Amino acid sequence: MAKISESHPRRDSLLARQKLVDAAERGLLAESAMIAHGRGEAYDYLLGEQTTESSLLAIREVVARLRAAARPVISVNGNTVVLAGENLIRVAAVIQCPIEVNLYYRSPERVAGLLSLLSKQREEVRNKGAPEGYTGDWFDAVGSVRLMGAEEDGRIEGLLGPRSICSAEGIGSADTVLIPLEDGDRCEALIDLGKEVLVIDLNPLSRTSMMASVTIVDEVARASEALVRETITGQSGPTQWDNQRVLRDALDTMAGALERV
Ligand code: PTJ
């Protein structure tokens, strides 16, 4: 890998790309993962590569709903594990919910590879110690995060083929699912099943963003850092949420990009 200088103005973006390149070489990503990432980058550029006030409100709402849920699950795909796996494990440790590998382009090899990477990340997160402000037993909390997805004993009604496969004890029986970078069909199917669907997607116009119960229009790694902080410090409960408003706010921020240059 070429060395990226500390002062490079696009250092974070280049490091994220390199992580994806390395993961692709190890067979962990979908073939179209880079295309999806590139589309995300374009929206992020317009958003000013920042977590907006409006996204912070959505992050607060997502945490409130995960906390209030009876059976919350965090669903992850290839891009998400590589870019935000460690922080989502921290969120799962604080909320005490499982993480399920659930893929659009499903193959047994990718599921096994991503579960193995998550398992290493869980060990790292455990050893790095508790995030600031966490007061419980971190070692136990992280150790008890279940990594699911290999079971293949559940089905998401309304989807066909490998995309319908899930874990019966995970997404199959969840009432609330956090699904970063989801596809529109699966988001719709989960909503139709009566589940609360919480998403992270940089595209405020995607079908997923528009159909979700709560949409965080933000980059998955940045949003996951903020989610960790909010799970530790947040106190609020779920509100009457106007999701159209955050989508409009994101579009307004993007439309104002020229004024920020
Ligand atoms: O690992 P798999 O097999 O489940 O496949 C994962 C991808 C992402 C390849 C697959 O789900 C896919 O093709 O997704 P789409 O339909 O291209 O949608 C990806 C959405 O995520 C788009 O709306 C992008 O704008 C958005 N996106 C991409 N990168 C990021 C992102 N949103 C937040 N953070 C990102 N880093």
C-alpha cells in the first residue's frame, strides 16, 4: 500500500478506500462494493463530510429505539464490517444485542470470512478497553455480543433466493433492526413484516432512506462513532419521528454545498 501522508487533505477517504481494497483482495466484499462506496463518497462530498445537526438527532432517535426494543439486532454487510465493524460491536456491547452478517450477494465463504473478521474485531474492542463514560464490565459486555449469520435457519418473507436467508433467532425474530447500507427491497420486506427499520445511508433519495423508520444520512464509519457516544451518554426515549424532515434537511445541506466552498 502506498504511504498516505498525515497531512493529506483526503487522508481519511484514502484510508477507507484502502481498507476496502484490502478486504476485496481477501474475498470479503461484493464485486460491486466499490461502486456502492463511490456513490456514497459522492453524496458525502456534497454533505461536507460532516455529521449534521439533523443526523445527530437521527442518531439519538436510533439509539433510543434500539434501547426501547425487545429484540434489537444490528445487521451488517461487507462494506459495513470493514468500515465500521469495531464501533458497531461497541454499540452492540452497550445495548446488549447481537450482530448478524446478512448479505445482499450472499456466499458461504463471504459469511464465514466476515464472521471471522468480526470475531477478531470483537477481541480488539475488548482489549482496547471501555469507551469514555462507560461504567459497566466492558470485558463481559463485549464478550457477550453474539455474532450471527451462519445459521441460515430463518427466511425474510417477501424476498426470493439467497437474499431472503437470515438467522431465525436474529433478524428473523427481531422487532428492531439497524441496517447500514441496506438495499431497498430488503428494507421494504422488513418494514412489511412490522419491524422497526433503522438505516445509515448517505443517499437521502434511496428507496431504503425513504422507507426506513429512521434514516441517519451520514457516512457509516462517522455515524458509528457518534452512535457509540450516544449509546453511552444518551438518556432520551423514542419520539414521534418525522423521517421526511431529516431527508429534506440532508438535501438542503447538499444543495448548499457551493456556499461552503
Ligand atoms: O456485502 P453485500 O453483499 O451485502 O453488498 C453490499 C453492497 C453495499 C455492495 C450492496 O448492498 C449494494 O449494492 O448496495 P447499493 O444498493 O449500492 O446501496 C448502497 C447505499 O449505501 C447507497 O445508497 C450509497 O449511497 C450508500 N453508501 C455507500 N457507502 C456508504 C454509504 N452510506 C453510508 N456510508 C458509506 N460509507
